[in-house]
Amino acid sequence: MTQLITPAELPNWVPGQIIAASDTLDWRGVALRGYRYRGQDVYIPPMRDYMIVAYERGLTPMERCFDGRWQHARCAPGTISLLTRAQRSNWNWSENVDVNHVYLEEATVLRVASEAMDQHLTEVRLRDVLDVEDPVLTAGVAAIAAEARAPGLGGNLYVEAVATQLSLHLLRHYAEVTIRERVDGSQFSPSQRQRLTDYIDAHLHDTLSLPTLAALLGLGVCSFTRRFRSSFGCAPHAFVTGQRVLRARRLLADPARVPKQVAADCGFADQAHLNRVFKAKTGMTPGEFRARHGGR
């Protein structure tokens, strides 16, 4: 299997002065490095991540060999080059330039692609793009570079949001995807249903958010919600509420159970919340239900 190099290893193959870096920041799935390069002729081994190169200063003729084909361009501020992951390449330029590299990890791009297309994807490959003027890519790289140089409040969340936008833009305009075959993508499999219902039952007293439930099955929120409706015949919130009411009915049948504790054990905010939801679902208040079933 071919060894893929990381962004931190790239200077072993392309020497340059680092002028910006996100190495010490708590970013997930995305990284940035800015370089000041002299003109050089280099070979780059296959990289682990997708790479966006934004030219920030200097003008240079550029040649690149990608899949055995050479391209020629003049790269200047505003120019973008793209390099897909796991791709060998040769680069040759003669003038000094400053560039920003944004690296997107495979998991980040696949997650965005899978959610956007509602498909299980096995591969995303960027096309051979040496020079393009794309304001969306330029602005996204600039925003990430600015955050690396001067981190602000919620920097990791901000950068992840920009990385998601960049990934989606790349998918729309510069990528080819490989879709994994599946038998039925409209519903959960029996094992997925069981895993989901077991988790809901075990955490019914907790806050159950859509992102948490979707992540349990490795799905995006939109895809998860569609499949949930198809599998259970209702929205996730309605299903969880129904399960809470069912548990409340069982617990209220025990006269030793205090209604306030029943509310907490079933995941209701308080006893008043239990009263409202229980009556809406059953036509009775918890007290009326308990009286009818012989409780005190």
C-alpha cells in the first residue's frame, strides 16, 4: 500500500519558509500552512489530504505533471490550484511566491459528500486543476488563513464551517465521486433499528438530540431524518416522545413512584411538562391515569 504523506511532512519534499500554520490549534478535519517558496522543481508523493493552494504574493510560470499529463500556467494572487489526495505530482516554477495551503481530510470531504448526496460514497477525487480564479475558494482559504494567524472565539467551529463550505463547493464544481452500492437506502436495516431503539431506551431520561442519534448510525441529520420517517412512520421527536409516554404509563402504574421522579426518569423537563404531554397523548392527566389504574 502506498504511504501517504501528511501536511507536516510536505516540507521534506517541497522546502520553504513557513509563514502561517494551524499546527497548534484544535481544528478537526482541516489544516492550514502558509509558505514562502523560492522557484524550484519538485516531486510530491501522494498526500493524505486534499490540498487547495491559494497564491498570495508573486507571479510565476507554473508547470505540473498530474497522471502523466503536463499543464502550464501563470500563477498570481487570486489563482487557485487543486491537488486530490493520494496523487503523485511534479511541480516546476521559477519565481518566488507566497502561498496558503488548506488541507481537507478525507473524512471531512466524504462526510459532506455523503450528506449532500444522501449516498454512501467510497471515494471523492478532485479533477486536474492547476490554475483557476474562483472567488469562493479564494475567500474560504483567506478566512482560514486569517483565523490561523489570529485565532478568535470559537475558532474551531468557525473553521469547520468554512471547511464544510469549501468541501461542498469542490464537490459541485471540481470533483468526481464513487458511490457504494446499497440494497435499500430508504430505510434502516433491522440491526440499525435495533441499535437505535436500544440506545433511545437506555438514554430516554437524557436529552436526545438529532445530531447524536444521526451520528450513532454514521449519517447526516437530513439523511437520518428521512430514513427514520420511512422506517418508523413518524419524525424522530415524535417517536422519542411516544416512548417517553409509554415509559411514564408503566411507571405511573406503580403507586410508590412520585410523579416528579417519573417525569425525570422519562426525560421530561419537569412534572408540568409530563402533565401536558401525557394528557395530549392519552387524553388523561397522570393523576387521572393513576387513579384509573388503582394508584394512590
